[in-house]
Amino acid sequence: LFVRFLYFYLTLDRPTGHTQSLILGAVLVIVGFQIVVIGLIADIISANRKLIEEILVRQRRREIEGEGNPKGSGRPTSKAS
């Protein structure tokens, strides 16, 4: 669409009436850029989910094997007198 606009702009004596091609081309470029950015964000979120899942699996294994804190959540216990 940009090529069409440039062709008419350079070849016609009065280059008017073809700004629709320029506007549509600009909108499509912006939408394409947004799609690429959304794809990158989705890929980063996917990697984050995999890391979180791996962390949860390791924590569960430690709890099952008894390597974790046997008292519970790891908070200090208060001694009531």
C-alpha cells in the first residue's frame, strides 16, 4: 500500500486522493508491530509459568522428602508463658 501511494504521488501531476493508501498502510504497520509485541510478551509469560511450575514441583518434593521446615511455614513460634 505504501508503494501504491508512492507510485501515484510520484507519477501524477497533482498527487491527491490517494492518502487512503498511506493511512491504511500506516495502520497496518502499527497493528503488525503490536502483534509482534504481544507475541513477545506471551513468550515471556510462558517461560515465567514454566519456571514457577518447576519451583512448585521442587518445593513439593522437599516437603514430601522431609527436607523442608518440619514446623510448618517457617514463621517463628511465639512462646506463651
